Amino acid sequence: MNRITKENSKIANTVLKIISKGTTVIYIAKAFDDFAATYITPNIENQLGYTSEDFLSYPEFWLNHIHPDDRAKVLEGLSPLFENGHHTHEYRFQHNDGSYRWMRDELTLLVNDDGTPLEIIGHWIDITERKEAELI
């Protein structure tokens, strides 16, 4: 049994290293209250200039860094997540340097056996270049 546990741990660490080097940021967030992130892969620093600790430092971090013009739309867009169990949206998020980057955010709702929401698992990818090309 210990062998399987050690093997699974090794695989999990390898997967985390691969993800951390990639362009997709994976996160876990509360499925209630303020939707605060409880985990985010370290490659958030490559994408948006924040460390994982910065991002997790206070519950409103995610919401407060969404572009003010996009904030209401993003919050309204959470309804389909709770209806369908998944949702994808695109919005601007403030980089640590003060600029805004376009993010594609794909969310999946995890629920317990009775259907009560437990947490949100999502992944971000920076689509700024695509959005800028669409404007040309």
C-alpha cells in the first residue's frame, strides 16, 4: 500500500511540475460566499506577475482585479456554472504591472453526493494576443 501512495505522490508532483511550466493556470476556489481562490498553480507569476501567495492573500483578490467594466458580467456569468456544472467566460484581469490581460476562464463545479456545491476548479489561459488581433 505504501508503494502505491508513494507512486501516486510522485505522479502528482510530476504533473504539478509540468503544469507549473505551462501557459495554463489551474486554480481551486470556493463555490460560495466570495468565490475566493484556495489554490493556484505557481505559473500565475509567469502569466500575471503575482505569486501564488499574492493571489491567495485575501479573499477579494480575484474579484478586485477584474476590470471594472467586466466585473458585473463575470459575476452574472457564474449562474450558468451552478445550473450546468460548467461555464466559460472571457474577461480582463489586471496584471501586476497595472495593465490588463484578457483571460479565458473555464470553470467546473464540484458537488457532493446530494448536489451541494463543494468547490470550483478552473483554468485560465491568457488570450490577449487573440483579442488584440480581433480588433485589427
